Amino acid sequence: MNGGQEFIKNLEKIDFDAIFCANDLIAIGVIRGLKERGLSIPNDISVVGFDDIQTSSLISPSLTTVKQPSYDIGYKASEILINCLRGDKKESFDELIFKPELVIRDSTKESE
């Protein structure tokens, strides 16, 4: 959280409409920093996170975020690991694609 807050604190001017953060904790810090500068979220600037941790729905304004299918990712990773440990190399792939979900809450506004 502090990293996002420090980032905003160190900006000379804010001349953009939105910030997409690498994770929700950074986004929460960004929201704190923007509020400290007297800005209104989402009226002055929209903030989006990535993770959908529980805290994201509890802060004010609640955080719009990209929810990743953590359970599915963990399940598949453990399945691959167990198969490798057993010597079963039947499964071959170059990449795995998991579909994220946009969770729209109160930290973003519609584009004008």
C-alpha cells in the first residue's frame, strides 16, 4: 500500500484520467495518496487494481479490479507438478490461458 501512496505523493502533477495498478494493495495506496492530495475517486481520476483481494470491496470507494482465477491457476499448477513428480509427461503445452474477470466497483467512472 505504501508504494502506491508514495508514488502519488512524488508526482509533480496528475494529468491523466486513470491508473491501472499491478495489484490491489498498490491500488489501495494510490487511492489513499490521491485522497491526501484532495482528489476525488472516481470523479477526478479512476483507479483499477489487479487481484480482487477481500479488502478491495471494503475500502471507500470500493476498488474496481481484475479478478484472476487463483484457485484454477493453483489447481492446474499442482496437477502439473504432481504429474511431473510421478514421471507422467503425457501433458504437453506451450502455455496455459486463464480467463480473468473485470469486477466493476466504485473507483472507476464511465468514459466521457
